[in-house]
Amino acid sequence: MIEIKRLDSDEVLLTVEADTLSGADLREADLSHADLANADLRNTDLSYADLSYANLENAQLQSAQLVGAHLAHAKMNHADLTGAKLSEGTQATGAILSNAELQHVKFINADLRYVDLHDADLAEADLSNAFLQQANLQQANLKSAKLCSAMFVDANLSDCDLRSTNLCNAHFNRANLMKANLSEAFSNVPDATSNVTLVGANLTQATLVNTNFSNAVLKEANFYRADLRDANLSKAMLGGAHLRRANVAGTDFSGVELGAVVMDFTNFSQAKNANIPSYKRNLR
């Protein structure tokens, strides 16, 4: 028998007649403020459970069901949610993790569609291959996070801290990154040709107004029809990037080599410090 107790008290919130919580059916359980630190919750069904303010630090949640779960303000640092399902693909089923502590969390291959992560602390988290369609990450801290091949289609990342993140091959179709900070993303990596930062990232039609890309590695990134007004791309590496039909009014291109950039139908007349090779000037 396992007793799940409330944090900082002996109050028993739930009793489970089993030797382990792994694979248990805890759907719709009221576990607000529960102490589940280091718990084995692999394959556990926590759909629509209330885990707000719970302590899940170092918990094992691989392949757990957290559809519609309420995890606002939960402490989940170092928890492993590899392959976890936090949504069924609709807004009504997305889990709530607003203001949650998620440092070093593993969300590898996790289903995070429509999940609410606004103001969450995801510093150094691993979201590789995670599916975040229409997720809300407004003002989230993703500093030094691993986001390779993550899907941010239609996601809201406005005001996000994305400094030093690894976004190789991530997809940002129609994502909102207004005022997000992506400066110096892995700019200290000795081998700048390796698959790091925004190499191959898809930012088609993304909102990037006032976004800071200074020193970022953006090789082969796709900015087709992206709104880059007043963005800072100073000293960014843009080799092979696509800026076709992007809005670059007020964008700072100081120290950027534009020779290998695709810029068809892009108007650079109001861009700042854009040193466009003579053979490309007819494409402005």
C-alpha cells in the first residue's frame, strides 16, 4: 500500500493499494500540493489529475498519461517525461504547466500540443523531437534548452528567453516569437558547421519583431515571409538561409555575409547595415 501525502504535513491525499505507482490509474485524482518527489510514475495514467503545486522533482514519468492534467506551479526539476502524453491534440485536452519549475526536465518525444507553459522555467530542459503545436510558451525561460527537431507550429513563444538554445532543424511555421531573445545561441561552439542552434530551422511566417538574433547560427534557416522588422541579426551566420519575401524593415545586418542568402523579392531599402553583393542588388 502506498500513501501519497501532502507537502510539509502528514495529511494523506490518496491511498493506492499497490506496491508501486508505476502503471497506476490515477485519473482525475486530487493531488494538489502532493509530495511525489522521486516517485516512479512510469506509464501511470494521471489524465485530468490536479497536481498543481505538487513536488515531482526527479520523478520518473516516462510514457505517463498527463492529458488535461493541472500542473501549474508544480516543481518538476530533473523529472523524466520522455514519451509522455500531455494532450490529445485539442485545446481542451492540453495540460496546464504555467509557472511550473521544469529545469533539466526531459520532454523527449513528448506530446505537448496545446499545452500551457507560459512563464514556466524550462532552463536546460530537453524537448528534442517534442510536438508543441499551438503550445503557449509566452515568457517561458528556455535558456540553454535542447529543442532539436521540436515542432513549434503555430506556437506562442513571444517574450521567450531562448538564449544559448539548440534549435537545429526545429520547425516554427507561423510561430509567434515576437521579442524573443535568441542571441548568442551556441555562438561559442568551436565547430560552427555542426548541427547546432537554428541550423535548418523553419521560421516560415514567424513573427520575429524586435527579436535578438545577434551572433546566432542561422545557416539554412527558412525565414520565408517572416516578419523580422527591427530584429537584430548583427554578426549572425546566415549562410544558405532563405529570406524570400521576408519583412526586414529596420533589421540590423551588421557584420552579416549576405552572399549565400536567398533574398528574392525581399525589400532591403529600409534594412540597416545590409551589405548586399552587387550581383544580388536586382533582387532587393
